[in-house]
Amino acid sequence: MKQPAVYILANRKNGTLYTGVTSNLPQRVWQHRTGVVAGFTKRYGCKLLVWYELHSTMPNAITREKQIKGGSRKRKLALIEAVNPDWRDLFEELI
């Protein structure tokens, strides 16, 4: 089942953040966590799913991803802390 989503991964609380978009959030986060995806998340150890937002269409998700990526770190931290103040790994909620 495809469900467009925007997500933020972190390597630790208040650590390095990565924002992405996908049509299959559980699969994509699993790819990041296991290191099969080369690049930023593997290099910086961003494996904790600390925030996500589901969307009805991929164009809406892409627009939201661009909005988040264009915002400040302070805004990203506020998004995370509003729904996940303890910075729990939300991956288990997906599966």
C-alpha cells in the first residue's frame, strides 16, 4: 500500500537531522536503518524516525518536504518536539 509521507530522521536527540519524502514509509525507514541507502543518513548515522506526516498525494508530500527543508533547524526541532518531546524512535509504530 502506498501512502505518501514526509519524515525526519535523527542520529540522537538534538543531533543531525535528515528530512525525506517517500511513498512507503516503513520500507524507506528500514532502508535507512539497515544502511542499504548510501549517502547522508548512512554517513551521519541517522536511524531514528523522530517525526513523520502522512499525505493524501505525493505532490502534497513533496511540497511539504520542500517547505520543511527550506525552514530553519529551529522550526524542524519545534515540529519534532510538538509531537515527540522525548525523541522516541517512532519506527515501531509503523510496523
